[in-house]
Amino acid sequence: MSAPQALVLRALGLGDLLVAVPALRGLRRGLPEHRITLAAPRVLEPLVRLSGAVDDVLHSVELAPLPPAGPVDVAVDLHGCNPESHDLLRPARPRRLLAFAHPGSPDIDGPAWNPDEHEARRWCRLVSSYGFPADPDDLDLPAPPRASPAPGAVVVHPGAAFPSRRWPVERFAAVAAALRDDGHRVVVTGGQAETAIARKVVELAGLAPDADLSGRTDLLDLAALIAGARLVVSGDTGTGHLATAYRTPSVLLFGPTPPAWWGPPPDRPQHRVLWAGRRGDPHGGSPDPGLLEISTADALGAARRTLAGTARSQDRLPDMEGVT
């Protein structure tokens, strides 16, 4: 007899995947006999498998109709709270559809949506309400099975999905140049669509051309880079969430979305979050005014304090050997 099937929808970006890992693991523990398939973008499949929570990946994007998958025993909407995402799962003819309640989906008996809630906590609350306990701090990923392309480097990631979340390249470049002058190896990352931004940071900072890793790393390369980095300096992006997943020290520049919704757990001191306290449009076409209130001096000071704290922790490690 074949295993019962569970289909989970989370067809969004890298950061969206990483904050959903705790909920996925809750489902994995609660459905040990099921074969769990995650509907997600093809590019994310390597990290989906690293999570240990999913058996298969159904390649999908945003709110496009899903490829045929069904019938399934359980379908779970980790994508949104509206009928648009609920209805993507209905063609699989699930015996149970787990999702947040909505007046447009009267057959769904899930909990109410809370717009003022951390994204990881939101999805853990959803699956927990259906009997699958999940810990929103269960964000860690195992190291990918490959070496870092720049072990021990400071990683500067200037891109973001929307202009409103992009701190100015001139400020990223100033931070990169100062940290290089402090004696750190600095590399700049970005996806295929962010190569021009990364190149400008490298040029303005006076870094060597080989410091530009944009468009040259696949997702596992990027994960290995972040896992082995000394520090990550980034906006509110998937790269910042990778730093959280690998507990890599980071300086994260938030705006216009508050870190209370998308930031790292507050009890991890290796992550320093900068936010001016002003909310805005996360999909805006120009840098958010609150994000612009974060100065180069603010970010550089946070980076230097984080690096100094990391160095002190490493200096203390030999003193702990042999202690029981």
C-alpha cells in the first residue's frame, strides 16, 4: 500500500521558505507515515531538501495553478490566508484542507489570521492549531554538502526584491571598503538580476573584481558561503534569513517592514538588527524613508561591534576545552 500524501503550498521566495521551515518540521513530525510534497519554486529545491521536512518538491510559482497532484490526504496552505491560495489546493481533492479561516472559504475551520505577527510564528500557530506542534525558533539548517567559495569572508548583500528594501549602494560600498581596510576579506553577493548592483558596490568600494560573486553562486553555493562567513551585512532579504538559519553573525538593515514580523529570534545576540521604527510599503519603488534613516556609520559601527564580539567568543573557546 502506498503512503498517504500530504501537499503543502509555499510558492514564494527564499526568505519565505526559511521562515516556514519550523512549520514544515511540525508537519513532518506529526505526519510520519505521509509522503510530504511542498509546492515551491524549482530554484529552492536544494534548500527544501536540506530542511529534512519534505520528501518531494512540486515546482510552482506564486499563485499560478499547481501541476497535477492528487488525490491527497492532507493539504496545507502555508502561502496566504485568502481563497486564492486555498483554491490552488482544491484540485488535489484533499480529505482535509488546513488553512487560516476566511469568509470566502466557509468550509475551512482554521484559526483567525493575525496581521501583526512574526511570519515564522504565524505558520507554527496554524499547524499547531491542527494538532502539529511546531517551534518558531526551529530555524537552523544543516550545512550544505559543499565548500564555501570564500570561507571566513565578510559577505555584503546589497540587493533586495523591491527597491523600497534596498539600502543605497553607496552606503553598502562605504561599509565594504571600511571593513576591507580593517583587514577583512569582503565579498559581494547577488542573484542574476542583481549583478549590476553588486558590481557597483565592488567598484565604489575599490574591491578586487573577484570579490564580486553575484550571479556566480547557485543556492547551495550561497548557503555554503553564508554558513562559513565571518559576518553577513544585508537588508531584509533571503540572504539575511540564511544567516539566521546558520547562526552566522549578521547586521540586518530593516525597513519598511518591522523586524518583529520578519527578523531573527531576539535571543540570538550574534544578529544585530537596525530599524528606524518606521513602517512603509514593502513593495515600493524607491528606498523607504525609514531605511534611509539608517546611516553608514550606524551599519559600520554595528558590523565592527559584531565582529569584535565574535572574535572575543572565539578567543575564549580554547579555555572551554575539557570542561564538563
